[in-house]
Amino acid sequence: MKDALEYFRANLVNMIAKYEGEYVAIIEDKIIAHGKDVKKVYQEAKDKFPKKIVFLGQVPRKEALIL
Amino acid sequence: MRKCFKFAKENSSSLGIVYRLIAKVGLKDVNGDMFELSLLVDSGADITILSKRIGDIMGVNVEEGEAKVFRGIVGEMIAYVHKIPLFINGREFETRVAFALSEVPNLLGRLDIFKNFEISFRKEEDFCFSD
């Protein structure tokens, strides 16, 4: 089975360009839903694939972080 | 147990290419179904912090938690502490987590987590959690 985190990590540069500041719901290597409200994103993915484990990736903003 | 995660390469507007420590944890939703969440591993964070809407997915009544003041680099905030089951590589840890009412970068902090592992950072390649 393909790993959703690995897909998220490998495609993060492109995701920041498209989904900056959003969450993406990934199952294996497919983005199922995206948006700013993580609960809605999760629910949309679960409605489509109720038996699958949903991975939620928080797409960072483009600025560097100091935490 | 040994679980390694590769650094995530990002192109920041401030510094160009940076490498971040993004890990994956398991959490349970309101129906008991497992879901996974990306977290930034932050050895400078005393506690794991999650956005309220993550708590909503889990069925946690966030504001019924213990309200505590936390200080970050740009000021202080109130967050609500709950003890929740958090899974790393399938292993469960009862973890105190602070839920912020606003949207925050979700961070994996030290409390209840780091004491269970030897954590190593290998150049800009990967980082590993080991027993």
C-alpha cells in the first residue's frame, strides 16, 4: 500500500503552490479533498471512502517558520 | 521499535529551500475510526498543540479542557489541555495535548512523547524515533 505521508512529503512544494494554508485529505497517493476547514475536509473524504484511513496533511504557508 | 521519517523539502519565500520535520501520528475520530495527521516535530515545544477543529473531528469538547496560558515567539495564547490517545507507528501513547481555538501549525511537542524515544536527526536526510 502506498504511504500517504510519503506522497504528501514528496509533493509538498507543489502543494504549497496550490493549497497554501489549507489541509489536504489523502488516501494512499490521491488527494481526495482540500480546504481550510479540516473537519469539513475530513468529512468529505470519509463520505467518499468510509472504510479507508484518511491522512490529513497541513500544508504550510510559504514563509519560513520560527516556532 | 524504530520509525524514521524523511525530512520534507520546502521552498520558503523567506529563506529558499528549507527542510522540515514532518511526522505522521494516528488519532481516533468521534466514531472510533483511526485517521492520520501530519505534525511538525518541535523539540522546542513543551507540549503537543493542535487546532480546535482537529479536536472537533475527535469529538473532544475542547473548551471543557484545562485552560492554560502558553507563550510562543510572538506572544501568549490560551489553549485547552486534554489527555488523548495518540499513535506513533501503531503504538499508543496517552498524551496531554493543548488545543488552540485558532488555526495553528500542528506541532508534536515533548510532553508525554519524547520520554518514550531516543530521537535522532540525521543531517537533512531523516529523523528517527527509536526505543
